[in-house]
Amino acid sequence: MLSIKTQNLNSDKNYLLQILTEKFELLRELEISHDSSYTFSYLNPSPIKLRLVEDTNRDHRYTYSHYAQKRQPEKVFIYPETITLRANWELEVVFILPK
């Protein structure tokens, strides 16, 4: 079981909390909007990475930049460490966004 606690989220914005493989393939995704603790169960034992996407246009996915429309890409925050999940272990991670 993996428990992720988020800090310093802007409550006016939506975010996508993503659990990824080491090759950045998406395993799980959750839409969040405020600081809290989120629990993920039934994850396979393996190394994972965490990513937080600031969903500014609220389309529930990452939006790339577009030069002709003068649109910037959505901000992405990646947890600095690789997390190793183990069978029958509980792990708590604190994901703090820079201010």
C-alpha cells in the first residue's frame, strides 16, 4: 500500500497525481484539488516514480504547448526520488510542491 501526502497545492487549481513506472509509463492517475493524503492499494512490487501535473484548463489530461495558439504547456512536478514498492509493505511519501 502506498500513501502519498501532498503539500503546498494551490486550492484554486486542479492537479493530476500520477504513479509511473521507471520508464514513465502510466500505472495509476488521480484527480486532486487540495492538500490531503491519498492511498493506493494493489500496486505490484516494483520501482515507481511520482508526477504531479497542474491541470490549468481542467481537461483531465496533460496539455502540450501550441506555438500558433501561444499556449504554454501545463506545469509538471516530478518527485525527486525513485520509490521502491515491496510486497506486504506500507509506505508513506510526502510530495511537497515548491512555492
